Amino acid sequence: MRGPFSVSTQWRLFAAAWSLVALVVVLASGEVARRDARESAGRQAATASTLHAAVLRSELERHRSLPMVLAQDPDLAAVLGRPDAAGAARLNRKFEALARDVRAAAIYALDAEGRTIAASNWRLPTSFVGSSYRFRPYYYEAMRDGQATFFALGTVSGRPGLYLSRRVDAPSGRPLGVIVAKVEFDALEADWRASGEPTYVTDADGVVVITTVPAWRFHTAQPLSADLRRRLAETQTAGSTVPTPLPFNTAGAGLVRISSDIPEGLYAAASDPIPDIGWRLNLLSPSGDAISRAVAIARWLGAMTVALLAALTGILLRRRQRAAARAVEAEQARIELERQIDLRTTELRSANDQLNHEIDERRRLETVRQDLQDELIQANKLATLGQIAAGVAHEINQPVAAIRTHADSASVQLRRDDSAGALRSLANIDRLTERVGVITDELRAFSRKTRSETVAVGVDGAIDGALLLVAGRLREKGIGLERRRAPAGLAVRAERNRLEQVVLNLLQNAIEALEGVQDPVIDLGVHVKGRHVTIHVADNGPGVTPTVRQRLFTPFTTDKPDGLGLGLVISRDIVAAFGGELVLEPSSAGARFTIRLAKAS
């Protein structure tokens, strides 16, 4: 290489220049990444803090109305006005049931002197009944102001909680006592703890009341004043805990450094007010590792970028020297590529011939599969006919017996020259014969093998055909039928006999599921929504077991002792061939199957 410098000197200058560039880029990119990572950690902490605050406000709102409602209870006012053992016992039971329903830790009533006259924990060894709480702020503040909130350790249970109190007044306005509800936040703290972000709530004095780190409870966000320390001791707020400041060190830019109780390191701090009771929620999002990782990645990317640029520059320096070599390599590569193309073309021709053969074989197998599916559907029809044979025979026997009776009547009437009576009997015979014909026509049409070409099919017609075949079994089993007909003239894209077969299968399953059920009922209805029609068949039986539900539409899955587990599979395939779907919908009782089909134009 020609120039004012030798080749070795040029390479030494090249290395020195790019080393200086790499140092500047690595340091600058690290600092930019550190700033961005801190801002991102702050935004993440603020979002999480807002969500936690919303959950806390929701929890507080759910319980705040409880004392206000109970303060209006006439039974409570009566017992506070005139204490008696029977009234207190009734309140004990009422408070016990209410605390269980609303998930309150305790509900109890204090008389005008601060003594507990009834409590939800009256059965427990830690019962509040008979204890005096006139020293607690939730008593004397409620007696003074009408209501109060107070967070403290329970003097009996030793468990922290929020006390919500309301004064109970007589109609004359005279204070009778105070109703108190204690709310514990163990579940809320557990949910916050699962997020991995230390969270704590401070009251108006800066004392930690709710926290995911139990060691922080009743400590303070700033040094305690002598007056606050005295009030905490008088009200027994923190029990034996000696409040001290939290173990935080400010690290700047919204970050704090923690050295105890939780994993050490940097945390992004965020807070949201809970204005209704003067609390503030504080959240610490772990960010030390994220910041370090972001700085390391940014520096690594900066170094890699500089290295890549340096490598490209080095390649350019040697471009002339390697131009001839690249030309030779390119020619050799072209020759090899042409050879590979010829080889690949031969392979593709062979693969194409094999693919055509497989396509022909797949078409043949598809034809065989369709024939087998049609045979299976036909077998299912015949099996279904066998199951309903007794009911259909009963349906036919009744009109046949009536025909015989009317025939005998007509014979007697003719001998008596009662031609009018004979004509009436013959008309009844004609009507009954027509009914038998309808049933036998339906059986013959149902048993006929059909293909699955879709046409416009009347919904009520298909349902009527299925009901005609199971009417006898419904009456025999004493099963009620609640049916909602389709709008007049409603039709779907389907095939009449196969749609009837699906409805019949679902009705058969419902009848069998209702065996032994008291007041059995089948609900059959049709709904139209846009371009889709829904047919549902529901029963009030025991429903489908979870084990069977998971594999319901898998062949040979059934919970019937003598079932094959193919009826629902066949029905689903039939509906799918119509472009619809058959599903088992969630139901509070029994089973509810739904057929969804496209509405005919």
C-alpha cells in the first residue's frame, strides 16, 4: 500500500483511532442507557402503584358502608338502649353471620361506656364480649364525631387491622354506643407480595399500617415526634413494636437503596394517595438489576457497533488486494451453483411425480372415507331407530286400537241404520290412519340413506320430525318439554334427514340423562342472530362429568354404561359438513348442547 505511512504504521493508527472511538461510545451509551432505564423503572413503579392503590380503594369502599348500615339497625339500637341477654345473643348470631358473609375479621357493638355487649367472635376464646375499648380512638372519636377509622393491632387477637366505627343514636339524638367493624388485609398483602414489588401504606402520621414486609409494620417513613410516640403508646396501636424509621437510603432520581428485610439493591419508588382516609400507598419496584443490565447491554451494543464499523473499514482497506481473489471465488461459486440447480431440478421433478401420485391416492382415500362416514351415519340412524322403537310402536298402537274401536262402532251403527254415526266413525278412522301414515313416513324417511348436500331446510320441520319419533318415550318417562318455536318460515343450510338425526341424537341423550331425575324437563328452542341460527337442547339432569367433558367429542368417549361414544362424534361431523358447529355450552345445571348453522338466504 502506497502513502506517507508504512503499512504497519497505518494499521497502528487505525487501531488507536478505533480504540478511542470505542471508549467514548461505550461510556456515552452506558450513561444514556442508565438514564433511560431509571425513567422506565419509575414509570413501571408508578403504573404498579396506581393499580395497587385502585385495589386498596376498592377494598376500603367495600367495607366502609358496613358500620353505616348497621348503625341504622333497630335491633342494635334496642339492645344498646336497653341491654338484655336475649337481645345480645341475637346480635351475636347476626354479627357472626354477617362477618362471615362480608369477610370481616370482627363486628362488635360498644355501649355508651365503651364496653362490648355483642361481637361476631362471641363463640371464640378471644371473644370481645365484656371487654372495654373506651381507650381506643375508634370509640371516643366516633362518640364525638359520629364516625372514625383507626388502624392498630388487636388487643386480644394481636392481628393488625382497620377499625371502621359509627355512632348509634337514639331517635331523640342521644348517643347509645358505637358499632365497629374490623377489616384485615392479609389476602390483599398476599396478592401484593406475589407481585414481587415491596408495597406499604402509611397513615396520615407516616406510620406503616399495611405492608408486604411484616417487619416494616408500624414503623415510620420519617422520625417520630414525641407527641406521636405518646399517642401510639396510649392507644396501643403497635402493641409491643417500637416504631423506628424505615431502612431506606435515597439514591437520587426517584430511587432508594434498601439494605435489610428484603433483597438488597436499588428500587424505584412511587406513591399514590388514598385521600378518603388520609393514607398513602408506596411501592418499590426492583430496578438495580434492570439498570445494570441495561447499561451492560448498551455498552456491549456500543462496543459491537464500533467493532463492526472497524471491521468494515478494515475490509475496505484490503479490498483492492482481494478483488482478484473474490472474482475467482465468484466464478467457482457460479459453476457450483449451476451444478446444484441441475441436481435440485432433477430432485424436484422426482418429488413432483411422487406428489401427484400421493394426491391421487389421497383422493381415493377421501372417497373411501366419505363412504365409510356415510355408512357410519346410516348405522347410527338404525341404532337410534332401535332405541326409539318401543316408543314409536306405542305411538302406532294407540291409533290402531282406536281405529279398531271406531270400525266396530261403524259396524254397529250400520246395522242400526245410523249412517251419520257410521260416517263419523269412518272419518275418525281416516284421521287416525293419516296419523299412523305420518309416523311411518317419518320412520321411512329417517332410515333412508342420504348424502350431505346442503339445501334450505325448515328448522321447525326437522325438529317436529325428531319430536315425532321420541314423543312416546317422553310420555313414557314423564319428561316435560319446553319448546320455543322458530320464527315462521325460518330455514337453514343443511340436509333435512341428517339435521333431524342430530336433533334426535341430542334428544335421546337428554332422555337417558334424565333417568331417575325428579321433575325431568327438556328445553328445546331456536334463536336467530344475524345470519346464524342456534338450536339448543338442554336438560336438568346431572350434566356431563369434567372427565368426559374434556374428551366429549373424541370417539368412544361416553359416561353411559352401554354407550359406544360415537353418537356425538357423528353428530358433530354432520353439523360440520353443513358449515356449522355443535358445542357443549356451560350450564349451571344439566347439559346444554347448541347447534349453530348458517341461515338460508
